[in-house]
Amino acid sequence: MASLETSSACPVCTGTSFSPFLSCTDYLVSNKIFTIQSCDRCGFRLTNPRPDAASIGQYYKSDAYISHNDSGGGTIGTIYKGVRSYTLRSKLALINSLVKRPGKLLDVGCGTGSFLETCQIAGWAITGMEPDDDARRIASEKLSTPLAERLADVPADQYDVITLWHVLEHVADLDSTIARFHQLLSNSGSLLIAVPNSDSYDATVFGPHWAAYDVPRHLHHFTPTTIKPLFEQRGFTLVDQKPMPFDAFYISMLSTRYQTGRTDYVKSFLTGLTSNRRAKRTGNWSSLIYIFQKA
């Protein structure tokens, strides 16, 4: 049985008072219910209590967890991988727009290495970190280079770009992690953080069935209003943010399956479409890429 730990202080404002926000089921592995709480002072949302470091690994053991394997996933997995080829090119174009020429790149939580492989082919000097043993092995073989298991093991260097693609929500210790990013990023470098937005329209539609809550693997649930101060207090400045419009459709497909037991492709498409249309006005896209630089 998993051991749980409780967060006593908000990582954004250090507040110590929390209120229940939602109760969500782990549909991927355990079918257990976990509580998401909201900080009474700043509104930051977190899974609380949560599995401790010794227990969290068991919640990733699923063939449906696509970022940790290069096979499986069913129809939704096939769609995901088809879209991924496009999004990989988009991500490469984004980092190429931030620097004059390919330099040193660190991808944290690199999974099976698809993004790193794209960057390697494009001339970037790549470094990767991945805690999952199986995913790290696949990535290391694909890239013909060793990868770090922990952020502390990443070679001390000055990276031009550090990326986390849907990874920060999995990180337990935000303080030490962001401090490490500050050490590793060059003074002119860019830190790219892609995370779901729990203030998006599709999150509102699906409520506790919204797939991007993904408890208990997602320990923190960011919004544009909470992630900005989290990084600003730790030596970073938010310089830009970019939408990830495909996420509204993909997350909606998973969410309809969690709601009814089967994927409703029509509802998924309409919800994703409406979410993206509203986000053009509000900025609350289903997922966002935040671009930070050192202050």
C-alpha cells in the first residue's frame, strides 16, 4: 500500500491553509480517489495528500502511459503519436527562434527521447534527464548517449535552453528544482515549461474527470496566475507564453472516456474547439508553454 505525505505550505505564497477543490479518481492505474486542494491565500492547487517518493513510482506502471513507452496506447495513443510528429517540429522551431544557432539543450523528463532526437538531428548538443528506468533505457539507446536519472546528476554546464514538456506538474520539490534550473541556465538562456492549465474551459467542462488532473502523478496543478509568481520569486522573469492547441482535443478524448467508459469523439472535438476559441480571448488554453529567462 502506498504511503502518503501531506504538504503543509503552499510553494507559491507559503500559505498554510488549504480548502478542498476537487476529488479525482486515478483512472490510469489504481482507481483510488485523491484530493486536490486550493491554497486559501493565492489559489494554487495541489494534490494533497500525495504518495511519497518511495510510493509514487507504482502509479506510473501502465502501458497506457505513452511518454514512458514507444508502443501501445490504443486509438488515442495512435492519434497522440500522429500529432506528436507535428508538435515535435513546432517545438524545435520554437527553441530555434530563441537562439541564433543551435547550442546546448537540456530536456528534463525526456521520456523515450523523441524531442531530444529531433533536436540532435537539427544540430543541438543534447543532454537529457529521465527518472523512469525503462524510458531512460529506450531514450539512451535511441540517442546513443547516456542520460541522467536525477536532476542532481545532470552535468553542471550553462545550457542555452532547458525544456520541460508536461513534467513540472510531476515534480515534488519545486524549490530545489527551480533553484537547479537557475544554476544550469545560461544568463541569456531560456527555460520552457509546458503544463496543463486547470483554469481552461475544458477543465471546467469535465471537472473531476478532466484527464489533465491525472492524480496522483500530477502533484501540482498550474494556472497562468500561479505559475508566474512561483518562478518570479525564484529569480526568473516570464517573457512569453505560447498555446498548445492540440492538447484541448487530446485531453478531451481521454476525459470523455473517464466520464462514460468510452471515448466520445464528437464531444471531444466540440469541447476542444470551444476551449481553443475561448482561449483566444481569455488566454486560458488547455495547456501553455511558459518561457522564462533569468531576472
